[in-house]
Amino acid sequence: MPTLNLITLFAHVALGTLAVVVGAIVLGARKGQKTHVSAGRVFVVSMGLASLLGAILGAIRYETFWITFHAGILGATLVTSGVLAVRIKQAGAKRLFAGVAAVNALNTASLFGAGWYAATLPDARLFGFAAGDYFFLFGLAAIAFLGDVLAIVGREVSNRHRVAQHLVRMCVGFFIAAGSAFTGPGASAFPEAVRNSGLLSLPELMIALLMVYWLWKTLRRQRPAMAT
């Protein structure tokens, strides 16, 4: 079992690192072009697998990585729904979207419950993580779930709306991956001086700013380019 855990951890780190590198290429590339599409497919696979492995590790080593379970589920549902968002008009896409939304709903409720329970503890921490950490992920999951509902029940989904849904979900998934690598568990790989400098927070800030930029460009266009 220890060997299996080590292999799972190594695969999670390797795939997560790949997702961060490729995600940077996707975010910086012109949307809808070959580089964006090709790198995006690699990002979806690597991010999805890294998220699932993170969820498994979080469940196995819950004493120290429980929040990783929730983050992994959230990351996996985000990239999956991000792909489905641009295919929402295809036959059967809404049924798949509804399945992903159901998983996200359960994870959202669990995150709120974990945050609420952590807040009742003397140090307001559950398995090493503050109540605010759980509530932060809850907020991301809740926003995604609201988008899930709007995408599922909406009769007419414009191209602009589909691209915006895709963009937000992929960027938030990328934000989670970068957070895990630079300010989360992955921060231990950096020297203490770097960790204390605040530099490791810059990737998350850049992702958030670029997401807002591309979202603004998408929503102001008459006919946004399709991302696939």
C-alpha cells in the first residue's frame, strides 16, 4: 500500500505539473487557434487525471489532505463541464452535463458542511485546514453549480454564453492547479525565502487577471471564436 500511495502521489504531481505548464500555453494562446485547441486537449486530460488522483490521495490520507479530496473533485468537474459547455447543443450533452452537475452539487454541499464544522472547532481548523479554505472552495463550487443549472435549463444557449462558460471553468480549474502547485502542498518544494516572499501567489493572480481579460473579450464580441 505505501508503494501504491507513492506511485499515486508521483503521478498526481507529474500530471499536475504538466497541467500547469500546458495551462499557461492555453491561457496565453489565441483562442480557437490550433495551439489553443491542441494544448487545451492535453490540459483537459492532464488536469482531469491529476484532479482524480488528488481526490484519491485526499480520501486515503484524509488526516492531512482532506481538502485535496474536495479540490480534486471540483477540478475534475470543472474541466469536464468546461468541455461539455461548448458542446451543450449536441445530442446527449445536457444529460452528461446534468450528471457532472449532480457530482458538483454533492461536493458543494460537502464543502459547506466541512467549513461550517471547522468553524465550530476551537482552532477553526479541520484536518489542518482553516474553515475559510473550505468556504473558499465552496464559493467556487457554488458558482460553478449555478452555471451548471443555467446551462442545463436554458433553452437557447448562445455561442457567446457557451464560450464564456468554457473559459471560466477552465480558468478556475487552472487556478486550482496553480494554487496546489505554488501556494498549496507544492509550495514545500520551494526554499523558505521564496515561500515568504509572496512570489508564489503571482501565478494565481495572473490567471485571475487573464481570465477576466479573455472573458471581457469574449462577451464584447459579436461572434466569439469557438473553443474546442
